[in-house]
Amino acid sequence: VVHLAAAVGVRLVVEHPVHTIRTNLGATECVLEAAAEHGCKVLLASSSEVYGKSQALPFREDGDLTLGPTHRSRWTYACSKAMDEWMAFAQARERNLKVIIARFFNTVGPRQTGRYGMVLPNFVQQALAGKPITVFGDGSQTRCFAHVDDVVECIWRLLLEPAAENEVFNVGNDEEHRISNVAQLVKAAAQSSSKIRFVPYEKAYGEGFEDMPRRVPALDKLQRTVGFRPSRGLPSILEELLSEGRLSSKLATP
């Protein structure tokens, strides 16, 4: 069983924390209970969010998690995904369930939309439409982008590797990119006239919003266990997203 379902998007998490908690905890509990009952192995999708405000970079799977205060709904998602992990390992100990935890770092690729706040699809759509490319905060935050093809291959390798059972793995690319630079790259690659607009976090998500300044995965455990290294970098990903965006625009033109 590959359990990828979850509440998605920073805005949804901030505005609907009850839905986020119920979805991430309740649904995962159902999946784990059914898998334990039928003896199925489970790969559980977790998130780089669980590292929270940790400054121990790159993030390692056995590192401490540092979350913000409970009255800030920003950390609801991170906490619920961490609880999913603890629940999975509890089932593994008590009921011999075979589990694999995959902490994903910004997966991107074809057919992904900006509906849930995904940064690259939003930048590409804005650039191609000539609209302002919207950067939240001052753009100094960094992210690492992994192509969905690499992520799918990684999931498959983990499922087939017995040594991966009852372990946690970072899954993604470890090339770090400053978001303000990503906006510039998108604008240049799209040959767009769009301006880059910076929007304060409090205007985008409300007062008191906190972001993770950097997210960089350590991938040595993943490489050691399944021999995997990502093959697609940001330029290749961006080229594909722009090609798809231009094609979609032509098809949409009457």
C-alpha cells in the first residue's frame, strides 16, 4: 500500500486546521489498521515539514524535530505528519506491520497545478500569462525540487528493498535554490515581461505566520539503502513545465 493522501496546501492548513488534523490522522489510522489486519506492507508519505524550524542542515532522518507553538495553525500539518509516522511505527512494533516512511521534499512535474500553492507551477503560470510572479516573504527562503519521475522510481526501489522496512528516508533532490532566484530563472526561461512581486507572509497567510527558512535533505541513507540519486535538476524540470504550459495555452486558445 502506498499511502499518499493528505491535506494539501499551506493556505488550507492555516485556514482549516481541524480538517487537516482529521484528514491526516484519521485517514492514516484507517489505512494502517487495514494494512495490519491484512498483512500488507505500507509506504507512508510524510513530509519535509516535520523537521520544522530545525537548523541542523542538511536534515537527517534521525535528527530532532523542532516545531513551533501549538497556537499557530501553521504547524498543524507538520505535527500531524509526525504523528502519522509515530502511529506507523507503533503498528510496526505492536502488530508487526511492515512500514516505510518517505519524507518528501517539494516534488514537481507534469500536470501539477498551482491550486494548492505549489511554487513552481504558480511561477510558470504567472510568467507565461505575463502576470506578476508572486514571491511570499522576502524570497530568501530556500527549497529543493525533485522531479516526479525520480520520486516514483525512489518509491518503487524502497518498496522492493527489505532493508528499507521500518525505516525513515528523505526523498527528493538536495540541490538548494533560493526562491527569489527561482522566480528570476522562471522569468528568464519563459522570456516573460512579468514583474516579480514580493508579498509579506502576514498578507498572504495572516498575522504570525512562520515559514521554514531552508529545507535541504541529507540523501546518503537513501543512496546507501537503495542506490538512488536524483537525475533531474531544476533547469530540466523548469524546461518541461514551461513546454507543458505553452502547449496548454495553445490548446486553450479557440
